[in-house]
Amino acid sequence: MLILSKTAGVFSKPARRKTYEFLRIFNFHSGKPFLHKLVLGIETSCDDTAAAVVDETGNVLGEAIHSQTEVHLKTGGIVPSVAQQLHRENIQRIVQEALSSSKVCPSELSAVATTIKPGLALSLGVGLSFSLHLVDQLKKPFIPIHHMEAHALTIRLLNKVDFPFLVLLISGGHCLLALVRGVSDFLLLGKSLDIAPGDMLDKVARRLSLIKHPECSTMSGGKAIEHLAKQGNKLHFDIKPPMQRAKNCDFSFSGLQHVVDRIITQKEKEEGIQKGEILASAAHIAAAVQHATACHIAKRTHRAILFCKQRRLLSPSNAVLVVSGGVASNLYIRKALEIVTNATECTLLCPPPRLCTDNGIMIAWNGIERLRAGVGVLHNTEGIRYEPKCPLGVDVSEEVGEAAIKVPRLKMDI
Ligand code: KG4
Ligand code: ZN
């Protein structure tokens, strides 16, 4: 009470609205005032235009998203210039919607955080130039965000997860295993040497023409594979997980895609159907490719856990594995990972699906994390550029390979 009246005293002169604004951004907690940080996050690295306002306690005050998935499904993949145009058409509205629904006045923001790396150049450019104009107008600090760092830290908005923890990011554009030691302190343990698992599943789904399947026509490729796999028998085709001999934590999915491609061509001949028609064996193929994908991801993750434990990089009693990205919403893959975390006595955490896929909340939250840690908060944006390619953290994948850890065989009874 004393603090309230003192504060009111200090702000007795300015207009009432100003005082009200001031009071709104202060929290009176256990008698001590603390500045409530508010960050606007903006994401345009790929095919989602997203924005959100998040406070430092993890409250999502407002959010908005425009997904381009439907447009890109029709063209059979993302056309960068189309993505750019759609970001341009939607960014102003999306940011406005996030701000209006948050009831936060732009002047109350502590900073604007925006994805500037990695991603599609044309898409990143739209978010960056919009944000630079915005911070210039509002005279607010700017926090450039690494998209993968944001995915990795999202879990801390929801759960109390201390550093260090292990993160597996699997989506249409990403595939990596990293140890998160701090807000911007990552050890990269492994990554895909070619395409990401979501990209592979999308290609398989396209090759199977699942968009014409009545049950899957509106689903992303990965979701369609998961859906159809439930009706199939994974043992019908013998598809081996890739890289079984390589004792590292890297991934590869393009070989798997080609194997499946050959199976589909063969089956089309056998079933006497044309490319573009739905195979009778489509569900068996979906089940087999999903199983091989799950086993591959599980094995690399298992090795990463063993490596971290061996080097005492993770707490022996409280090791946490966080799994995120669009592919993390696949329940079959999650079950495979559960088998691994049960065997290694780790805790498995996954953000809910809407926070696993690209969104503005994770960018705003990454801004909060950076503000709190005091890292990468810019008051001068001169020379800021987007970076389509940008590795995450320090790459120790060679060291992981040299350790050549043999992973005990686990029964993948999923
Ligand atoms: O994280 P995200 O929205 O975007 C990026 O790629 O960054 O992930 C989209 C990817 C797509 O490849 C999609 O096919 C895949 O995630 N995906 C799934 C599932 N839902 C989405 N893959 C497997 N199983 C799912 N249930
Ligand atoms: Zn992403």
C-alpha cells in the first residue's frame, strides 16, 4: 500500500492515462514493485506471418497468425516469391491484431523481437524491414532472434526447465539435436546432413498424392502420413532406418525418401495404376516410413543423451529432453522418444502442438529471455541484416562422432 501511494505520488503530475499506463506495467508483488517486461515478437522466416505480445511471466497477452500452408499445398511446396508477397500483404494486419488483442499500447512495449535468421531470404526480409520501421517509430530496442533458439526456449514459457537441457528440433525445415546451456549458449550435437524429416514426409505424401485422399486432403504431408499409418501395417515393407553404422548424432532423410520413391514406383506397376492415383498399399507405406523415421530419430537422440551423460553435460538425476517443431506433434514419433527417455531416465517434454510449429509467441518469449539475460538487445539497428543460413551454437558434432558411443538396442514396440 505504501509503495502504491509513493508511486502515485511520483506520478501525480502527468495525465491520468499516463499514470494508468505506468501502473499497468508495474506489478506489485510481495510489496516490491518490479518492471513488467512486455515484448512484441514477429515471425516471418518461412510460411507463417505471426506476431504476439508476451510478458515476462510468460503470459501471452495477444497473438495473431496467418498461415500460408493452404496456398503452398496447392503449388506442391513453398514458392519463395509467393511467400514474400503473402507476408507483405499480411504483416501489418497480423501485428495490429496481436497488439489490439493484447490491449497493450505500443508505447508500453519494452522491445520488439523479430526472427532474422535462419530462413527464406525473401520471407525474413519482410519481417525485418517492417520491424526496423516499427522500432524506429516507437523508439524501442530491437532484439534480433535466431529462429531455432526461439523453438528451443519455448518450453521455458510453459514449464520450469533449468539449463542445461537437451533439445531435439524436428520440422519441415529443421532437424537438429543441441544442448541448451543458456539463453544463447548452445552446443550443436548433430543435424540433418540433407533434408529435414518433415520435408521428407511432405515429399512422400506428395508422391502418394495424399492430397487427393478424402481423409487427408487438408492435412500437411506429415500429418497425412501419421493419419494413414494408423490404418497400415509397418511390417508390410522392410524400410531400414538410415545411417545405422554411423555412430554420431547426425541425421539423413533423403535416402529414405528415395527408397520409398522406388517402392511406390514398383507398387504402381504391380497395382496397375498411374502416378497421381492413390495406391491400395498407401497406408502400409505410410506406416513403414513413419516407423523408420521414428527409429532413426530415436536412435540419434538416444546417443545424444548418452554422450551428454558420459561428459556430465546433463544432470545425472534430472536430465530433460525437449522435443519441438512441427514433426514433434507426431504421436508415433513421440512414443519412440518416450521409449528412449524411459530407458535413460530422462524427462521428456513437448510444447503443445500450436507452440511446436512456427508462431509469434516463441519469438516474443525469446525476446523476454534475452531482455532478462541482457544479451542481444540493440538500441541501434544500423547494419542489421537477415541471414538465411545460420548454424545454432558451437558445433561439436565431430567430437560426438569421435566418441563413437554404441547405443543399446531398444525394443521399439510402438
Ligand atoms: O514447424 P513447422 O510448422 O514448420 C517448419 O517446417 O518450420 O513444421 C511443419 C512440418 C511439415 O513438414 C509437416 O508435414 C510436419 O511439420 N508435420 C508433421 C505432423 N504435423 C506436421 N509431421 C509428422 N507428423 C505430424 N503429425
Ligand atoms: Zn520453425
